[in-house]
Amino acid sequence: MFKFHKLALQNAKPQNAKVLLFTLVSFVILFALTYLTLIPMQTSIYNFVMSMAMQQPIGKALFVLILTILIPLVVIIFVAYPIIAGTIYTIDKAINKDKTNFKDIFSVFKKGKYLKAVKLSLFTLLFIVIFMAINLLLAKLLNLGIVNLFTALQGPISGADHALAISLTFQIVAATLVAFIQSFIIWFMIIVVINYTVAFIKKPENGAWTSVKNGFKGIKNGQKTWFKFFLGILLLNLVVIILANPVSQLISIGTGGISQNVATVLIYIVTIIVILVRLFIYYLNILAIIQYYNHDGQKFETDSKQTSKVSKSVTNTTEKAKSNATEHKDSAQEHIKSEGSKLKDNLNNTEK
């Protein structure tokens, strides 16, 4: 389940700290770009809503709103995805035990790669929109089912002891379950995007559509290992979900009766721990996805099994060698005896 995670860490071990730092820097750049492009959009949405509420002409406000919506899309297509592809390229180099440099993050902006990366970014944007729509629909259906279930159980719960605690527990468990089910779609989307990005950076001369097809082939590879690998990714992500939802909420509730200063410090500490764990698990999953694609999902044996096989092979070879030596020795002795017997008979015949 976690074999590809272990293999990826082992392969990238000499450069893990450096690659993790490069990855964090790229994420900071992407976060800054996203934040800076979303600020104008928030302002334009507010102005548009206010213009409608006050029954003022909305033509100018609508134009500004459309313009501010297009700005993040342009940044994603022409800047964000090439940086993501460069980060994946850097991680791929580390896994393949090639030396990595900070400039590798921006390697996709080179001539001959950039235009194809822009085509892939357009497909990625469309792909994300489709999957986010599916994810939103799934969340609506799950929440509807949970609300109906809670409504049906509200009568028995309200009459039980510790009704508030039971109700709160139900809500926390339900929210965690919804987040976990949604992660199926999110991580499947991430795997496909990383797969065709790796296919692109390995063979940029191929077209964008060929890279996309190779990305899907990385899942359907005929090795019968993908489901177990995918389950490992989901279980690691479940750790993040549990820390971010139930644990954080319970700590917030548990610190309600203590000093607000102490409670604030504890919440900050928990938040930092959750962020660090989230970053590490996301980094580990990305490593494993790239390693799985590079390995084509093929099964491999652990070092202990390989060592055992080698030792067995050596033992068998040694035993065969000993057996052959013994057979040769016995054969030689029989040959000597036979020749001695013939020589003795010849001497007897000569004497006669």
C-alpha cells in the first residue's frame, strides 16, 4: 500500500530537504499570485452587488467584474501551471537521482516547452472545473442525506442523556465522512494531472493530447496495483482530515473553559502542527504519485526479500558446486582404480 511512498523517499533521500524547500517556495509563489489576483475580484463582486442593491447602472460594475474574473484565469493558464509543471519536474529529477537546482522550477518557461504547457494548462483548467462541479454535486447529495438522517434521529437524540454531546459528535463524524468521500474525487483528479504533467516533462516533443492520454494510461496500466496505491494515498490524507476537522474542533471546544490567552496559544500550536503535517503528507503523496508513474505501477520486492533470494541463490550455487566437485572426485577415483586394474592385468599378461 505504501511501497511507492517508501521507494520515492529512498530515491529522493539525498535531496529530500532541498526539494521540499523548492516545493514550498513554489507553493508560496502560487499562493501569493492567487491572493493578489483574487483581491480585485472580491472588491468588484462587492461593488456589483451594491450597484444592484441600490438600483444603480450595473454596466460598468459588470465589466469590471468580468475583467477581474479573467485575471486569475490568465494567471493560472500562463504562469501558475508552468510553475506547477516545473515543480513536478524538480521532484521527478530528485526521484531519478539527478541533481536539482532552484531554476528547475521555471524550466517549463523555456522555448519549445512553454506553448505546449499553456495548452496543457487550458485542459487542466477545464478538467478541474468539471471535477469540482462533480465534487460539489456529491457534497450536496451527501449533506442532504446527512440532514435527513439527522432529522430522523433528532427525536430519539433529544430524549437521551447528553443529547448535545451526541448531536455534536454526529455532526463532527458526518463532516469528516463527507470530507473523506470528497477526497476520492480530489485525489483522483490530482493523480491524473500529475501523471500527464510528468508525461509532458519527460517527452515535451509529444503533443499535449498525447501527454494527457499517457496520464490516464498511468492509471490503467494492467499491473493491478493502482487501487491499493490509491487507497494508501487516501488513508494518509485521512490523517490530515482528522487533524483538521475532529481534532481541531474538539480542542477548540475543550479550551472554552480555560484562559483565553492559553486557549489562543494552544489553538495556534495545533494549527501549526496541522499545517506541517498537511504539507508533509501532501509532499509525500506527490512523491509517490510521480514514483508510481515512473515505475509504471509494476510490483517490486522489498530489499529483505531480494536479499533472501540472493542468499538462497548463493546457497544453491554453492551446494551445486560442492555436489559437482564430489561427483568429479568420485569419478576420478573410479577412473584411477579402473586404469590401475587394467595396468595390473597387462603386467600379469606380460609375465605370462
